[in-house]
Amino acid sequence: MNIRMVLLASAAAFAASTPVLAADAIVAAEPEPVEYVRVCDAYGTGYFYIPGTETCLKIEGYIRFQVDVGDQPLNGSESNDSDWDAKTRGQVQFTAKSDTEYGPLTGVIVMQFNADNATDQDAILDSAYLDVAGFRAGLFYSWWDDGLSGETDDIGSIVTLHNSLRYQYESGTFYAGISVDELEDGFYKSDEEPNNVGVAFGVGGTAGAFSYQITGGWDFDNEDGAIRAMGTVDIGPGTLGLAAVYSSGPNSYYSAAEWAVAAEYAIKATDKLKITPGVQYYGDYYVDGDDFSGGDAWKVGLTVDYQIVDNFYAKASVQYLDPEDEDDSTAGYFRLQRSF
């Protein structure tokens, strides 16, 4: 019995001292390093760092649905005299910024997509430009694209988007600049070709509740120019806006009349509702040809803006135009727009 116990104890000790041969362990692969998108707050809200770079990018835009109405055909088709037209637009803007020894280097691309129906659509480059140290080069809107906040004033160029080279000085409440513009698709007289060049300037700023802007331009091929002054001031429950423009002759910077004055009062009825009546008077209203010879004209209108929720807006506008030597007309639109 003792020998049997010795043998069992020896076998147990031998088994305990023998290594156990187990299956090979499964080793998980090391995860690839992931660089998460970082917020870039150096240039304001909405910017983030492009992964792997020090360039900040912002993506924004809007979606717009609009119905136009008017006395005249609106769709440009001779076979259809419809006096209303629905259309949709989508616009996306990419803004890239990075620090350089000359200050922030900015690049902007704006793509716009318009649809009048399922087949009549277009995609255009609405803006694309470079900006550094006050210099801007590319396709962008001129100072003549600015106006009062309502829809009644007609104090800008027919075409305000140009290939241009511009320098603009800016401080906190003041700016001044000069630009050289290719006016290839602007106004040109019957003996001129559409390859004009122009020089424009802009000066503006704010002083408390008052803001102002003076804009001028000279169209070299048409040998005419225009100058405009515009200002706004907060009065009572709204903002009063006044503007005046003079043109020496029809040109790419202003061709609606020899001179015009405009006024509006943007009433902030509530935090979400703004009501803006406006009026404009034209001296020597332009009809056709190379000169201002259409008599006088006047225009009156009303624009209503309503913020439904954050970043979602409704706008309705109606305008009445009465030229001395032309038929009067009424036109307007209703718009829904979601910005992001």
C-alpha cells in the first residue's frame, strides 16, 4: 500500500512539472492612428483643420426655393408667356485660410446650381479668388453689388461679378480700396466690343449707428463713369437707408438712369419680422441705345422678411415701376431659404 501511494505521488508530481502545450494566443493588430478633425477657432466659427495640415476650412451655403411673378414673361421663352416661374438654387462655399508671414492667406470657391425645371439647369462658378495682405485676385463681386437691405433700390451694375485685381485697406471701422475690372459681360455701346476694362474704388465704414459707402467706377471703352453714395442710420424701431447715384452715360458700372435717388426704412417689427418699404426716383431713365433718353421714372415696393426658425427664412417682395415713356409693370417673388 505504501509503494502504491509513492507511485501515485510521483506520477502527480511529474504531471505537474510538465509544461502544458496550449493553442497559440491570438494577438490583435495595433490600431492605425486616427487624426480626428480639430476645431480651428482662429478665424471665427465653423472652421476646422484639414487633417494633416495647418489649413483651416469652412463649408457653408444655402438652399433656396423661389417663385417669381410679374407682368412680363419671366422664363425667357418666346413660346411661353407665363407670368410666374418657380426655381430652385443650391449654393456651396468653401473658404480656406492659413497663416503666412504676410498675414492670413484666403482662398474662396463658391459653386452655384440653378434649376428652372428638370432639364433647364446650370452649374456656375459664382466666385473664386485668392486674398492675402489686402490684395484680392480672381472672380468676385465688386462694391457695385452692394445696396440697401430691401429689394426696391436699383443703384448697382447690371453685372457685378468680374475677373478683377483689387487692393483694399481695412481697419476696424473703415475700409478703402481700388480695383481693376474686366468688364467683358457688362454694358457696351453699339460701336464697342464686349471686352471693356474699368477701374473702380470703394470707401466705407461705420460710426456708431451710422454706416456709409462711396463707390465709383470709370469704364474706359465706353468712356463714361458713375459714382454712388449710400448710408444707413438706426432711427426708432428700424434703419433708414438713403442712396444717390450719378452716371455720365450708360456704362458697365451704372446704366439704369443718368441719376437716381433711393430711400427705404427697414422696420424691425419683432425679433423675427422685418418690413421694408422703399422708393426710388430715376432721372433720364435708360430705355435703349447709347444715351439716357427715356424720360423720368419712379419705383415703389415692399419687402417682408421672416425668420421661421434659426437658419430658415421666408421673404416676400413686390415692386411697382412706372417709367414715363414705357409701360408700367409690377413684379415680385416669394422665397424660402435654408442656410447652413
